Amino acid sequence: MVLCGQNVQLPAEPAVHAVVGSHASRHPDRIALTHGTGELWSYGRLDARANQFAHFLRLQGVGRGSIVGVCADRTPELMIAILGVLKAGAAYAPLDPTYPEDRLRLMISRLARMDLIAVTPETRELVPGGHLLDLVELGPRLDPLPVTAPEVRTRGDDLCYVVCTSGSTGTPKAVTVDHRGWYNLLNWLCTEYRLGPGSGGMVISPLGFDITQRALMLPLFAGAAVHLLPSRHFDPRLAYRLIGELGARAVHCAPSAFYLLAEHEMAGGGEVLRELDRVFLGGEPPAASRFADWARLPGNRATLANVYGVAECTDISTAHVLSDYESYLAGSVPAGRPIHNTRVLVLDDGLAEVIDGEVGEICVAGTGVGPGYLDPAPEDEARFVTVERDGVPVRLHRTGDRGYVSATSELMVVGRVDAQVKVRGMRIDLGDVETAIRRHPGVRDAAVLALPDARGQTELVAAVLPANGPIEGRGLRGDLLRALPKGMIPQRLVEVAEFPLSPHGKVDRRALARRLRHDGDGARVL
């Protein structure tokens, strides 16, 4: 089964940063950026500083084919760095300052082509090695440089950013995104949801998410203001207050984050969210029961969209605007229909199309399919394949998600082909977590499952086999905190005497899941 999005003509040289520069030229005094309630930047000021940083990067030899790391909190310096890197013709790689040092070191080693890393005084000590550029210290060296953009041509197949996702080998995968795909996504969002200068968006998600790349740039692409949450970690009460005080009209986040905001409002926190125009939920399937009562409040004008996609396909491939909450409570929220210049195919193991309503692997073709991975392993390369459709070769990405096309011609996602899951918006390969747990000297083996908690939300539960005597839980958790992002650490660690095995001698994960749900049968919670 194939779903097709509308074909839309894109510019010959699609450059998101050029659109931002155009807004700056026409409306230099318009507010482009806020950081909390006390710091405002105009389009003219932001664009000029980004241009100066771009010239500085060019003097350092940065250009097409270069990758520049960016490790910063949600601050004006973050936006200067991103725009400056793009204007220099290079791609940026977000290095999340909430990640532990070991994880950042792995990411930097994976991004071996990284030329420089832009930091701030608050983050420079977090980055283990590399050629660091402190954006605040650089100020005097940037001041004399031109405030106009360097003359750099941007091709559609040039890289714009590289994000690191979880990998089954314990090494992050570096996913590349090109300008054509990113421009296509932001242009579709502006067109489909009628975004313009009044569509300011609040950025509340962590820097490392692919969600965050669009949340940072979409307001500027639309000529609006990007509102940056001034805290390193997500603070729902602060985010809620600033959405109201700054008049933000759009929010991009994982459903788990939005639940907290909606529940705060339902508990009497105010009527802030009801003034939003758009809420884009992505990264994990939304549980409509967590916000259905809020969505049906009188006077609520917010449009909620469930957006589906993977980093390898520029973040979003399909979308569905929520409306019939009774149907969602009885089933699940559709992933929707394809965005512009995108085709979604549901295929069987032989890459043949399944019949309507049959479950298969979700594959994506079209403009959003990115170039692939940096230095891919053989198993990674197999995710991008070329098939023949109607006598024409078509390059597509095998997402590893399973789904089907509903009777209303919408994509429905039902799970993963492999062991990769999404928990609180973070895409996680369970093997990545298992690898980290096995590194602990007291652990013989580990199996990690994604199971529903008491509220029906997905949590990670690790079954751990001890190597020599009981495992010390605090020490194991400490090792994991140093090796993994917080969102990848299991909510429960359970020591077990043995793993149940299938007739084929493999770990019987269904039987293990039943055991872990009750922490019984010789299990000990660490």
C-alpha cells in the first residue's frame, strides 16, 4: 500500500538560513528571539551576528562538507551558532549539554569529521576534547567582521545538520539531513498550518532531539519569534508560565512533556495552553486519554497534530490533526497522511506492497529521505534501499516501524520490527542500553524491555543477571548515569536468577515481560 503527499516545487537552492536572512533584510526590527522574559533579539541583530560568526568560520577553513559541533543551552548563542554554521556552508551537529561526558565523547568520536565545536562558558567544561570555540569569548574577534552573509551557494544535497541516535552496538548512529529535505519540511509546516509572523514557538525539548531542530528553526522560517526556555532541563511550570507571558502560539514536544503541561492546566494552573494555535506532538505515540479532557475544554482553540517520522527522513513524514477523541480513547491516534513530496509505503519482508489493511514495515520515499549515516555499518546501509516502482528506481528508507493503512487512508503505527522503541519521545535501541549495563563488572548479562507502567505509559525495565553475588544497585545506576543520557536509563532494574528461554534457546522476552511486571519469581529490585 502506498500513500502519496502533494508534489510541490522547491527552490533550486533550498536554504533555510537564506529565508531567515530574507526576513532580516525586510523586517530588521521584528523580534526574532526571546530568552526568558528579559532578553530580546531582533532579526537584524541576530542575522548580523550569525553572519559575523559565519565569516569567522570561513577564516578557519570551514565550508561545504564541514561539520561543526554545537554544545549550548537554549540561549541566543545557540541560534547564532546554528545560523552561522549554515551560512558558512557547513552542517551543524547538536551536542546536548544534558548528556553525560561519556556519551558526548562517543558522539564526538562518531562524528570524526567534526572540524570545530561551538560552546559557551556554561558548556565548555562539558565537552571532552576537540577544538572549542567559546562564542562569548569570541565576541571581540567577531565585532570587526562583515555583518553581511558570506557568498556561499547552498545545494539541496548539501548537509545541514547531523544528529546522533541510539545504536544497537552501543555506539550512536550519526544521521545526516540535507537542505532539500529540511526546507521541504519547514515549507510544508508553514503552508499546511498557515504559520506566519504571529506564529512564535516555544522551544522546550532537549537539543539532541530531531524534534528540536525544527522547533528552533520553524519560527524563524515563518518570520516569527523563537522563544527559548531558559533552563537546561525541562521545567514544566516554567515552560507553562513563559508560554503565557511571551504569547507563544506553537509548541513542539514529545507527548510525555505535553501531558505535564496539560495536567498542570487542568489542575487549575490557568488557561495558557488554550491560547495556543498549534501543538505538534512527535517522537512517540500519543496517549489521547492523558489530554482528551483538556482538549475538549470550552474555548480551547489549540490544534493538536500527531506527527510521525524518523531522523533519517528529516523528522516528519506524516501528520494527523486530532479531532475525534472518542475514537482515540478506544484505539490509537493515526500517524496520518504524508507531507509534501513524500511517499509512504507499507511493505512485506520482500519489499512488496501489502494489501490494504495488512501490517507491514513502514518505508519512506521522497524528498525527506536523507543521505544516510556517517561511516555506516553494513547493517545500517541496509536501512536505505533502492527498489523499482513502475519501471523507475526509487530510493527509500526502511524505518523499522510496523504499520498499516486504515480504511480512511491514513497510516497507523503498531510497533517496531526490531528492538527499537520510543520512550518519552526519545528513540532508543534496547541493545544500546543492554550494552551499557553489561559493562558493569557485577553484571553477567542484561535484557531490557519496554513495558507499560501503572499509568499505561512506556517505561524501560532491565532484567539483570549477576556475575558474582548480588549486584549493588546504586553503583550500577551511577555507571549508567555516566554512560547514557538520562532518558535511556531504565526506570526499573531487576536482578533475576535466570532468563526464561524459548525452545530455540533465545531469551523468551514475552515470558520475561510477565515476570518483570510483577517483580516476582526470584527477582530482586535494585
